[in-house]
Amino acid sequence: MTAIAGIVSFDKKPVDPGIIERMKDTMVPYGRDAQHVWCEPGAGLVRTLCCITPEDSMDQQPLRSADENLMMVFDGRIDNRDELTMRLGISNRQARLMADSAFVLKAFERWGERSLEYLLGDFAFAVWNRSACSLFLARDPMGNRPLYWHKTNHFFAFATLSKGLFAVPGIPRQLCEERIADYLALLPMKGPESFYKDIYRIEPGHRLVLEDGRVQTHRYHRFDPEHRIIFKTDDDYVDNARELLLQAVKCRLRTTGNIASHLSSGLDSSTVTASAAQLLQKKGKRLLAYTAVPRKGFTGPVPKGRHADEGPAASALADRFSNIEHILFRPGNRTPVENLELKVENLDRPPLNLCNQVWLEGIREDAARRGAKVLLTGTMGNMTISYDGRPRLANLLKRGQCLEWLREVHSMVRQTDTPLRGAVVSSLGPFLPAPFWRAFKTWKSRGWTNLHDYTAIHPDLIRRTNLYDRARDSGWDLNYRPWTDGWQMRTAVLYRMDPGDFFTGCIGANNIEMRDPTSDLRLVKFCLGIPEDQYFKNGRSKLLLHRLMNHILPPEILHAKTKGLQAADWYEGETAARDEIKTWLKRLESTSEAPRYLDLRRMRTLLENWPLDGWNQDITIKTYRLLLLRGLSVGAFIHYVEGCNR
């Protein structure tokens, strides 16, 4: 894991060494093991290194090409080193002595911009062409490494995080209204805008070329909706899925430290944990598996269909593997707003889901103490290996296959706990006009019917940013009707949030690299390409994963009737933090910017009318877990930006 930065001066005068040093110093928390800079008239590059893999010890960035014309800085991990070794004609002996960055430079020397077609992994990198005075930037297709840039008439600068850019004099630290509005409304992160005005991100799967002072961006990767994978039998799909899953997990086990994983009672993290345990067991290595559970004695209410304690089901899986050390994490006295300023500073953006940050941070801290350098997750599993396939019902109606739809609905009602009404709503919901859908969800007192139900966004900000038009243009339905097209739904969710900042933040906070096998590009392409009936058929959903893990996952997970609730005791921590929340609101009310973005009056009303019960009710969850805490998260970010500008 590396943090990178650089600057190009259009007048080709020497770059101020002090600026490069300040950029480097800003990136040090994300690369404490080594820091190096390179400068020449017109350009400067920065690399700070956090050693995670064995090959990182051989990293000598910034790298210089054989002809000394190209200079490169690279952040990330390459997962197809063996394939590149063969394609590039590198000997195995030489490959063992090469850091991942060296593979990328050799690929760029061989194929130039087309090298992106041959790279697999999580990465962001920059290549400076000295003779052409051009700069090339790129991010991996899934966006697991971040990269930001800023351009003036005099220079161009880039950095892993925006804070690296603010080390350069003359780059203003101002809020981007549109991005903050989108974030508060949970809209997808579409477009290059960041949380800062005039600071842009390289979007996932994009590259940028700077030449003659002009910037050109291009999307080099997109998933193909016409790409189809067809096999003869169901078993063929399962066999290929298994091979790709194990491949995705295996390439993410490369590290000099211990391996840890999240292990909930859900299908995704348990599948990743079981696969990792199998692979590590063959090498005689152990796996630290973490399950977040409520405090001891917790008996508080949870929403219908959920269970609070994921420990028993997770333990049932851990007991199947002798090399799993199962660790239960309890929140203790931690609260969702504890150290909120530090969270914002580390991420350089508003933290997502403060309730889950309690156990996410706690698990990372404990894993680091136990010598772990990698923490496996299954974040994208719902869109890949455990996709439920339910949009197939609406799609059958859309295509006029009514008899097939009737058979599926009949089987669904007969073989599962789904009521007929639920099956019909899932099928017809996409075709209902928005007012009818909102009326239905309001009648049921469930769902996302009004933007103001779950967000603290100020009404004036909605008008200033034309939020509803932006939502429509992005293809995101703020009424949250079901989808008719499973492929569109999954690709929309895959790119809804940019994960790069959060993965980099984990390095900055704990020197731990988060790795998600369920977002492996090969696995994602496979899961998007196979037929929908491999996920939903004969009334049963998540078929692929059930067939894949049938003899591996315990029945407590595979056939669970309820779904685990992460941070089930969240409201106890939030209640304990009321004084701190009150202090934050008072602080935000005194700022010039926060009242322009947030409905602080409503947030204060919620604080003054704190509920004594009903924490399992949908409206209470939306207002206190989402509206209030997300509003505080954004407010803390606004306060951070204002403080930095003083």
C-alpha cells in the first residue's frame, strides 16, 4: 500500500522542493515505512510506503524506466503477477525480486496506455513522460484505490487524498455543494466531482492524460450488458464460480502479517472466511475471524425479520475450521460520535455509517494488535456471489412471460416464507407510478418514501443543487421502487459509493489493508454475465451461493430465517452520546457554512425529543440512525474544512 502525489509545472521551471516535502509529509500517515521524492525542472513525484506484502520490501519508487524517460509512482496491489511474468517474458527468478510497482512499469513500457487491459488488482498510478512532458493517471475498475487532481493555468497536481493537494499553495479548500447534497441524499457518486470544489477524482475505471496543459479523461473499463456466459449444466456454473471465488480469495492472502476477516451471520463474509480458512489451512496458517456482537445481556428490540446477536451462527462456521481463531467484538463504551474529528481528518471526507464505524474501528484496532496486516471483507457479495435474483420476477412480466411468472410466484409462496402480497409487490412495484408507490409504502409505514425522512439536508440546498433533477439524470430512483433489470441494479450499486478513501483510511488509522474478494473483477464479470435463473428459480433466491456453499456453511447461516443486524445496540451508544451530540450541534450552529447545508433545526428537535423506546421502528431508525448521525458526519466535515481555512 502506497500513498502517491505529484505536481507538474507548465512553465517547466524547477518545482519548489518545499511544496514536494509538504505533500510528502501530508501522505506520511498512509505510508510510514518509507518516503521518497523525485524532482526535476517541471515535475515532482512523491511516494510514501506502508509495507503489506513481501514484495513491498523491494519497492524502490519513484521508478525510472530502462531508457530513463518514464517516471512512475504506484499505489496498490497487482493480483496477476504470474500472468504478467509470462506476458512480459520475465524469468521467475527476476519476478520474485520485483515489487508490484515494477510489474506495472514494465507493462507500461511494453503496452503504454493499453497496459490497463492487462493489469488486475487494486491500484492507482501516475506515469510522467519526461521527453513528451505528459502525465498519465489511472485507477482500477472497481475504484479500490483513490486518486485526486487539481489544475490551474500554471500547474497540475495529483494526490491519493485531497489533503495532499492542499499542501500546494494556491489550491483553495472549498466545499462542493453538489457532492455534499448527493452524499446526504445517498445518490450515486457519478462524475469526477469530489467533496471539494475544483478538486476532481479519477473515477473508477478511468484514465487521465495531461499534455500541453490540457486534460483528457477516458473511461477505459465498463461492464458490458451484452456479455453473456452460458454453460450446459447448473453444475458448470457452480464449478466456475468456485474456481473464481477461491482465486479471488487466494490472491488477497499475500502479506507479511497475519490474515483477519469479518465474519457475520450473513452469507458473504462467511463465504469469504470459509474460503480463506480452507486455503490457509493447507499452508498451516491461522485466520483471525471477527464477529461484531452487542454488549452482554442485550435484549433490546430489533426490527422484524432481524436478529441482534450474530455470534452463535458465526461460531457454528468457525467451529468447522481448526485454524480459525474466532473473536467476538463488543462495543463497550464506544459511541458513534467518539473521535469524530479524527475520523474526518483521516478520511478527508465525511465518514459513512457512524454506527458501523464503532465495530469496524474496534475490529481493525484489535486485529492490528494481533499482527494482522490484511482484513478480508465481503462488502460487494450482495451484488455478486449472493445476489438474490429477485428482479427476475418483474423482468418476466416486462417480457410478457406471464405463465413463467405465475409458476415462479407460486413456487416462491409455497416453498419460502414470502407471502403472496410480497411476491406481487416485488413484481409490480417497478411499474407503479411514483405517487402510488409512495402512498403504498406510507400505508405500510416502511421504505424510503420521502427524502426528508432519512436525511438532514437543508431544503435550500435541494433547490440550489437541483437535487431531484440530478437524481433523475443519474438514473437513481429516490422512491426506491424495485428494479426490473438485475444487471442495471447491480452495476448501479457497485459504483454507488467510491470505496477508495475508506480503504486508504484504514491504512492511515491502523496500517491494515482492507481486501474484498467479492469485488474481484474476474468474479464480478462472471456474476454479471451468467443468466438470472442461476440466482432465482423455482421460487428460491440466492441459488448460486446456496449450491456453491451447501456443504461448507452451517445451516445456521445457510438456512437462517432472520437476517443479522449490524450494531444492533447502536441506539444505546447514541443515547450515551447525547451530550456530545448536543455539543456538536451547538458548534455547527455557530459556523457560517453548516446551516446552509444541514437542517440543524430538525436535528436539534430530534435531540430534544429523544425516544425512550421504539428503536426497532422504521421511522425511528431512519431519523436517528440515518438522518441525525449522517447529518453530524457531514457537519463534522464542514467544520473540519472551515477550521483548516482559518
